[in-house]
Amino acid sequence: MTTVETIERAIEQLPPDELAKLRRWFLEFDAAAWDAQIEADAAAGKFDALSEEALAEYRNGKAREI
């Protein structure tokens, strides 16, 4: 049995209140991981081309307020 399968089996055994705690924890954990990845990608310049394209469109009047 893999680690993930072991975790899945343990989760299946949780009472509702513990499952709710796990959900809250995982949402926070997942959001923090996502934020860290976005920050790393931004620091690595992965969004530079997209931001330059957006700024060029704005400067050329191709953007509109939403």
C-alpha cells in the first residue's frame, strides 16, 4: 500500500468534525503552496512577457475597464 493509499484510508475513518478540520487545514495548506509557486514564478520572470504584452495593449488603447 502506498503512502497516499494509507492516508486515504485514514481519512475515510475520520469522524465528521475531524474531517472538517482536515478540510480547513488542507485549504490553507494548498493556498499557501499556490502562493509560494506564484511568487517563485514571478521572481523567475515567468510572467514578464505576459505583463509586457498587457502593458503594450493598454498603451495602444486596446484595454478597457471592467
